[in-house]
Amino acid sequence: MKKYLIIMCLMFTSCGGHTPYVDSYAGRADGPSLRRSTAHRIAICFDDTSLADLQTIADAECAKISQKAVYDKTEPFSCSLITPLTAYFNCQ
């Protein structure tokens, strides 16, 4: 039993540091997507990324339609175990 507990602890502690990604309305090539983003609302799944880095990602997405990203909110436990947080930005 101890062996399984140790293995589970190691699995969950190694989950940090994953690259944030846009939960894209066009779908992602590298895995499943909940597709919560639209052309004017960007949803970014992340774990421990700074708001400044998330802003840069959102700005790049909004630039596709010649707009700027404005932070809206962050929701916990809304993406996956690896990237449990979702930051929302509106393109304006």
C-alpha cells in the first residue's frame, strides 16, 4: 500500500511546469480541447504561469483579428489535472 501511495505522490508532484495553451475554437493538434475560446474570447489553460505571460499569449490570439486582449477572470479546476486553471481574456 505504501508503494502505491508513494507512486501517486510522485505522479501528482511532477505535474507542474506545463506549457499554457489556448483552449482553441479551431481545435488543438496536440490533444483534446474543450473549445471554450471564440474569436473574441480567449480561454487559456495553465498551471503556474504569470499573468504577464498569459497576457502575451492572449494578445497574440487577439492580434489575429486586430484587437488587444483584456483580462476578464480566472477559474480554478476548469481544464485538466495538468493545467487546472483557465484564464479568460476578451478581445477588444
